[in-house]
Amino acid sequence: MPVSVVSSEPAPRMIPAGTWEVDPTQSSVKFQVKHMVIATVNGRFTVFAGALEAGEDGALHAHSTVQVATIDTNLRKRDEHLRSADFFDAAAHPQIRFTSTEITPTGGTSLRITGRLTIKGQTRPVELTAEVGDVRVVPWGNERIKFVLRGELNRKDFGLTWNTVLAAGGALLSDRVKIEAHISAVKRIRRVKPARTTDMPSLALGSAIVYLRSRADAKPAQKVAKRSALEPVSGSAPRPANGGAEE
């Protein structure tokens, strides 16, 4: 599952400071559950999001969600059943959420992550392990880091209790569900706003006003003379002999 982390002790600086956003085009969220005792159903969620905040002091905090309706086990009828009230009840509970409570280094690039997982309105504590990859600089200068998260949970803890007994004995579905997520995250680039950019329109307008004023002052005498010829100074001024027509 995508992970949200809050560290009680600063973790090793495996993750440089900044905001790391999950890239869903290069990430996956998968699960496995035993089916009919010996078979295994592999499933995934295709829509999810998250971001990891890494502080300058090494503290971590993140948020993530998974859209339940995007569940995919490669069988349409089974997926429809999983979305129904027998299982996830996607209409009433459209998201799966995880919020961590602690992160603990366990040596090398490994972390133990404990937190609270919410499925179908039920929130329970869970524990995950994480392997943190190296930071890579990809084309266009972006920094990318990868995580592999693994865990296991009991689906009945989250209200996913539907099952049926097989004729040969045993249950159709196992209660234990394995989780594995391969996450690729890209560091958000902070764009610095150029200084005093808000003054640029004012400067441009001021320059235009100065230019127009200089043009207006270029021939003041001609403009005044023309206005005087068109507009008599007073109503008592003598009319031209031709009845007012200009020669």
C-alpha cells in the first residue's frame, strides 16, 4: 500500500529533504490471497496517490489513498463481487487510507513502518516493511526515488468477512492477505518567482504614459489653433460672410 509516515526518531538520511510525490505511471499496488486452498488470486488497484514529506531533520510525513473501485483481479465478475457490500462496498467506502504512527530503521536501507489502515470504514493498526532505493536523476533534471513496501493483514479485521465452505473441506478464501507496493516517487521542484514581477506591468504602463505625453506635447500650438478655429470663443463672435462654410 502507499504509505504515510511520521517518525518519532529521525530516520537515516536515505531520503533527501523535500516533497516526494508518487508517480502512478511507474508504481503499482498489489495484493495476494489464497483461493480454494491451493490457488492464489493476484489483484491490484490501478488508481492511487500519495506524497512523502521529508524534513531537513530527517523526519518523514506522508499521505496516500487508493480508489477501491479500480480493483482488478483479471476477472470481471469477481471484481464486481469485490466492489459489492459483501467485500469492499466501494459505493459507501470509495477509498482505502493509510496513516503511519512510527517509522524505525532496521539496518541498511530497510525500515519498519507501523500505522493505521482504513478499509470499509474500519481502522486497524498494521505493520509494513520498506526497502528504500537510491535517488536517481532522470531526464529533465527530476530526482526520483523508489520504495518496495510489504505487509500482511487479516481481511476480517476490516469487515471483509464473506466466505463459503468448499465441498471437499476448507474455505474458498483465506483470511490472510499479502500486500506489496512498488512505489516510484518524484521530488517536487520548487519554482522561485522572479523578484518584483508584479511591478513589470506598472513599469510598462508608466513608459507608455510618458511616451504618449511626449507625443502630445510635440505640437501644442497647432492643436490649440485648430480648436480655436472650430469652436468660437463666445456666442457673440461675428459669423463669416459665407454663412459659416470654411474656405
